[in-house]
Amino acid sequence: MKCWTGAVQEARSAAAGSSVVANGAVTMTVTTNSSNGYTVAVQATSPTLTAQTAGNDDSIPVSSLLVRESGTSAFQPLSDAAAVPVYSQGQPSAPGGDAVSNDYSIDIPFVASDRYSTTFDYIAATQ
């Protein structure tokens, strides 16, 4: 699943040293009848966000990008080595599915102004 496109565009116009938070940047519906519930986790597919402009060799470590379950306060750094849990519940979803959303945050590093991107995999698994 590619995600955070809107937030990347927002971050693109932010100055180095500033912080950008994108609330509800990724939303999904999870449906399961597992009596033990489910978990949702996210993992980056590469260690960096790369610049989109030819000739710009700048990159941003994916760990600079932080994620949290919407409505919670603590952000966690993303990783390409391990999935980061972003939601869990110990019961089946509603019949029509449960809405789950994530917020993202980044402190803009000193890099050339550009659009930086990567791809994330979201994993929903029964418990």
C-alpha cells in the first residue's frame, strides 16, 4: 500500500527544522471474524525516503518518519527492518469492518527542497 502522499506534499513546502503532522493520513477498514481479534502493523520497504527530482541525491532516513494510531499521543519511528504495531484489538471487527487510521509526523531535515517518498506495507493479521 502506498501511503502518506498528502502529507509528503505538505512536508515538501515546510522549512528545514520545522515539524509536520498529518492526522488521519492513512485510513483503512479491517474486517475479520476472528474471536481473538487482530493487529495492524506498518513497515517501510526501504531504509530511506528518496528524492523524486533527477540529480538530487538527498534522502531522509525512514526512521525520521513517525507513526501513531489516530487519537493516541505517542509516535513511533518507522523501520524497514521490523513492522511497527499501530493497532490491536482482542475481538472480531464489526460486521462491516472497523475503521482504523494513522497519523504521521516528521521533523524536516536539512535537505534540498523536493518530494521525498517511499512505500509502506500495512499488515493486518488475526491474533
